[in-house]
Amino acid sequence: MDISVVIPLLNEEDSLTELHHWIANVMQSNGFSYEILFIDDGSTDLSWQTIETLQIKDKNVKGIRFLKNFGKSQALHAGFAQAIGDVIITMDADLQDNPEEIPELYSMITKQGFDLVSGWKKKRFDNKITKNLPSKLFNWAARKTSGVKLNDFNCGLKAYHNNVVKNIDVNGEMHRYIPVLAKNAGFSKIGEKVVQHQARKYGETKFGMDRFINGFLDLITIWFLSKFAKRPMHLFGALGVIMLGIGFMFAIYLGIDKLFFNTTGRLITQRPQFYLALVTMILGSQFFVAGFLGEIILRQRTETKRYLIKESLNLEAQAIK
């Protein structure tokens, strides 16, 4: 199969039928073999009933329905697990991503050899104060921290080689950083394509200002994981040794000064250096123990289910984790 289109959604009943027809027309006019995977992330409207209707009319439509809202990353993870196309396209369900971009994205993966191509919504129709400016700041910080030179990490329209989605683990709220996850996994050929952004036609955005706060926190997390996930002792142990070293130096200084130079002066416990030595040694011990515990947890962790599927449509007999 040429293309799998993975579409996570939450309460998008008004746009699904139009989006399906648009994608199907693009696929058929270009002669692609394809599947459309709708991942219903706990919608409370008629989204799932709409997907069922579409599947009856079009056997290329497949669906997964979560028991409740688990988040976009979990929806993408479920879609990636089921996708069988050579190229996987992700897009949002709100009609702001243009399916007409799919043929060129497919070509960049299959003919130009990219592992991943991310869309860049260079001209946006969102609010400049509440979305555009925070997005620019967020993307700047992501570029500087990750080393991945993309202008728009948040664009939902992306194309992946099948090997990429089968070898990365999208969890938590890390869907913003899939290019970084791919780079950390060894997929270094990451490209970008300017794509058309369209104004929202139905409903309201599901993301508020809090997503940028969460995004920056996730950025710190992914930076730490990329550097120290396999060996947490390298960070915490090093900090612990430094802090313990500083504490011991203060303690040795106080001892030598009291024994040989200032024998009749203040008690050691009355000097500020004593408390500096005490605090740094305690912090150093805690950092060292944190690193040690991190190593133990890393070696004993077991995979747990991150979402529960209520029902599915027209899927192959593949395991969904």
C-alpha cells in the first residue's frame, strides 16, 4: 500500500465527511493505494457514528475509538501501530490541513529519500497574539534545544517513511516533538515543506494557551531524555559529586582553620561556611541517590497501556499496545 493517512480527532463530526471526500479525491486522482485511519480520541459528539457511516461506503476507511480522551500523542501511537502504508501522512481533522499537499509530501519521502517531512504553515490564519507569537517563540526554543532546524514543529501535516513510525515511541504529549524523537532514533534526513494553512471552517480549536506552557515543559523533558534517558546517573551522579566536593572542601577549610589558625575564635557551627558545607553535602547526597534510583527504575520498568480502545473498524489483526 502506498499511503496511510492517520487522522486523530476530537469532536469533529461536522468536518469528517468533507475531509474524507477531499482525501479520497486526491488519492484516486493520483492513483494511490491508500487507507484512512480515523482515531477518535474520546469524542462526545457524533464523530464515531460519522466514521462508521464513511466506512460502510468506503472500505479504505478504518477507525479506532478510544474509551475516553487520552490525548493526541496516544491517538497517533495507535494509528502508527496500525498503519501499513509505505508512507504515513498525519493531518488534523479540522480542515485546516490541505490534502492537496499529500502527493508532493509522498514524493519527497519516496523519491528524494527523506525519512520525515514536516509541513510549515508559513502563512497562518490564527490569532496573531494568542497563537502566532507564542508559536514562533516555541519553535525558536525547540530549534535551539533540539538542533532540528524546522520552522514549525506544531504543524499536524507531516509525512513519514514507514520505518520511522514503527521505531519511535510517541507518548505523553510528545506529538509536538516527533521530528526530535525521529532524530534521536537515528533518522537524520528530516525535511520541511511550506504548506497551505486554511481557516477553521467548523467548531472551535481544542487547544488553548496552556498548550504552549505544556510544550515548553515537554521540551525540557525531551532534552533531558535525549541526553540522559539511558544513563540518568551521568547527570545526577555528576551533580552529586560536584556538590559533595564543594561541601567537603568547606568542611576541610573549617577544620584546618579551627585547628591551626583560629583556635580561639567562633565555634564552627556559628560560621556561615558550616551551613554551606552542610547544605551542599545533603544536596549532593540527594542528587547521587536520585541518579542511583533512576538507574534502578530504568532497568526494571515494564511497558503499561497508555490508552484503552473501545472499538475499531475494518482493521487488520494487529496488536495495539
